[in-house]
Amino acid sequence: PSLDHAALHQLQSDLLTQGASLTAPGGSLLYATCSVDPAENETRVAQFLDNPDNHFRIITQQSTLPSLANDPASTHDGGHFTLLARA
């Protein structure tokens, strides 16, 4: 079956918004995916921050590319995280 990117992006936005609603003032929110697609990561967070009702700022963010190292302990998928702080 084909992947519905619009539905996935909406789900990610909904999850980020729901997580934000549960974050107390002064608290932290971690948004993480197992994707290296900027549309699911940096772009999604930027769209969230563009809403003036969302009083968050980025503390740090990082993406990692997949590793296919010969050592099984070092092999991993790619992914992304953004740590946000609520004002």
C-alpha cells in the first residue's frame, strides 16, 4: 500500500500539538521521529513554532543518518529529535 504523506504529516502535527498541551510552563517537550526527512522534522517543528499560541523555543535538535557499520552494536536507523522548552 502507498504511504499517505498528508495524513502522516497531520498525525505528526497533532501529536506535537497534543504533547505541547500537556507540557507545563517551564517544562520541556521532546519531539522525535525515526525519519531523516526534513518535512517530518525541522519543517514540522518550524510550522509548530510559527503558531503564535505555541510559546516554545528550540533548545537543541539533531538528526542522525542510518549506520550500517559492521559492528551490530553500532548499526542503527536514522532519526531526528528536537528538544523544546515552554516559556
